[in-house]
Amino acid sequence: MLALNLLALVTAVAATDSTSSSAAASPSSSAAASPSVTDVDILQYALTLEHLEAAFYKEALGKFKSSDFASGGEQYTLFQQIAGHEQTHVETLTSVIGADKATKACNYSFPYTDVAGFRSLAQVLEGVGTSAYLGAAHYLTNPAFVTAAGSILTVEARHSAWLATTNGEDPWPGAFDTPLGLNQVYSLAAAFITSCPSTNPALPVKAFPALSASTASNLKAGQSVTFNLPSTVNSTSGQLYAAFLTGGTIEYAPYTVNQSVTIPTSVNSTGTIYAVITSSNSSVTDDNTVAGPAVLQFNGAFPRGV
Ligand SMILES: *[C@@H]1O[C@H](CO)[C@@H](O)[C@H](O)[C@H]1NC(C)=O
Ligand SMILES: *[C@@H]1O[C@H](CO)[C@@H](O)[C@H](O)[C@H]1NC(C)=O
Ligand SMILES: *[C@@H]1O[C@H](CO)[C@@H](O)[C@H](O)[C@H]1NC(C)=O
Ligand SMILES: *[C@@H]1O[C@H](CO)[C@@H](O)[C@H](O)[C@H]1NC(C)=O
Ligand SMILES: *[C@@H]1O[C@H](CO)[C@@H](O)[C@H](O)[C@H]1NC(C)=O
């Protein structure tokens, strides 16, 4: 199973590299059918996410004080370090792209009211950031950019692991992380962006309709969950599926608009799993995505049974 996942990942990346206009599906996400995407597009895309993360931490550290956090303020100090990393990522990417051309910060709205909500959202953002770098890496043609992006990716992954344990969840849910496509990531980020400078360069991305889940935490295989589609989505033609993206694997369950889905027993992972609604039960591509992703947390507390 693991060998298969890895093979699928490597094959998909190789296919995308050799035929950049190929519509072949990525094993777990939506890198498919991408228009020509340049290295600078990917750096701008990364910078868009880094601006969002930097603004998120800056706002929270201004809103809360050290004594609001556990462990005698140690958490606050660690969050200050994370905030510093994100700001450094912003500055580094800006200088690589060139300050005149680099995309600028937007205005954001982050839905948390207390420290626990902030920490949960931080975990989501770091997880999405990790999956974003992972899913975008294969677009980069300049090896120096691959190394630079990789050195950001590993730090985001460690932020993510620390946040998971701080929030009482698995630091490393499985042997593989989940790569997310450009549009999947942008769909998640767009929910927090309220307005951007009109001078920002257009990115080759679009947001899919938002997907919400009736229950988004402590989910388990076999459990029922309802995914709600916005009424604006034309989704009445043909059978739809809920696709659960976990590591290099996708599991599918039949889906009827706004009705409950039974999570397949094969989705027995822990940690963050992304769900999208698609019109296919054999691949997830930009073309067959109807809505999502939604961010789901599986199997709750960690460590379990000790
Ligand atoms: C951000 O919001 C402020 C206050 O509403 C507004 O003045 C400013 O133009 C906005 N900036 C962007 C980049 O949209
Ligand atoms: C699905 O549920 C959402 C949220 O309750 C609602 O806004 C939407 O109109 C519903 N969609 C359809 C197609 O019934
Ligand atoms: C949904 O379908 C109707 C009728 O076919 C069309 O007018 C409308 O623009 C479609 N909406 C979306 C969001 O595609
Ligand atoms: C999880 O699913 C895999 C196959 O998808 C299976 O091999 C494994 O036994 C399952 N584990 C549990 C605890 O159900
Ligand atoms: C996938 O969809 C096809 C129809 O498009 C159907 O025949 C098949 O049974 C489905 N497979 C699963 C596992 O749902």
C-alpha cells in the first residue's frame, strides 16, 4: 500500500514534468490540466500564502498577551518565533521576485475569538501551507527555487507538527503528507482574504465553491458527515462523490447534495484529511471538482490509550 502510494506520487510528478500540459490526474489532488505556470507564478503564489500567515500571527500576537498562553508564556514565545519565520519568508520571497513586482499583503479576516481558536486555525494554516508547497514543488523548473521552497516547506511542516501536539493531536499522522493543488489551496486561502491591492499580479488560480462539513473534528471511519454545497452550485446532473484526500491516497463515497455521507472504512487515518466533492470516483482534478476542499480533523486526541 505504501509502496503504491509513493509510486503513484513519483509517477504523477514525472508525468507532469515531461508533459507540462498533460491532463493526467495527480494521485491525490488537482495538479491536473494546469495551464502553463511559471516559476515566478509559483513564487507569487507562495508569497500570497506567506503574507496571509504573517498577517495572521501578527494580528494574534497583538491581540493576545503572553499570560493568555499556557506554560508560563512559553507558547507565546514559540508563536513569536513562528511569526518571525513567516515574516522572513515574506521578505525573502519578495526580494527573490523583486520588490516592484512582488505581490503585496491583502486585508484578511480570521475567524477566531480566543487562544484555543487561534491555535486550531494556526494548525490548519500550517497544514495547508505544507500541502501547498508540496503540491506546487513540481512546477518549479529552477533547481535553486526547488531547494529554497523545500527549505521553507520543512519549516512549515515542523510548525505544523508542533501545533498538532500543542492542540493534542498527532504530530505525524502518516508516512506521507497530502499535496494540494494550486486551486485547492487558493480555495482555502480565499475564505480569509477580504480585499487585495488592485496592483497585485493576477495568479493562475481560481477558488472552487466553498464546502462546509456538519462535523469537522474528531471524525472516524464509518461515521456520517453532511457536506453542504452552496445553492449556487449546479450539481444536479449525475452522481457526485465525496473524495477524502489522505497522504497519497484518495477514498471516495457517493454523495447527494446536502445529504450525509458515510466515511469509508478505508479512511482510518488520523490528523487532517481534506474532502472535496467531485463528479468522478477515480480521480480528483480541477475539471471534475464541484466544491471544496473542506478541512477535516480525524480521530481527535493524541496520544491515545496511553
Ligand atoms: C484594507 O482595509 C482598509 C480599511 O478598510 C482599506 O483602507 C484598505 O484600502 C484595504 N487595503 C486593501 C489592500 O484592500
Ligand atoms: C445546502 O445547504 C446549504 C447550507 O445549509 C444551503 O445554503 C444550500 O442552499 C443548500 N443547497 C442546496 C442545493 O440545497
Ligand atoms: C447554473 O445553471 C443555470 C442554468 O443552466 C445557469 O443559468 C447558471 O449560470 C449556472 N450557475 C453556475 C454557478 O454555473
Ligand atoms: C486502515 O485501512 C487500511 C487499508 O486502507 C487497512 O489495511 C488497515 O487495516 C486499516 N486499519 C484499521 C485500524 O482499520
Ligand atoms: C464508480 O462510478 C462508476 C460509474 O461512473 C460505477 O459504475 C462504479 O461502481 C463506481 N465505483 C465505486 C467504487 O463507487
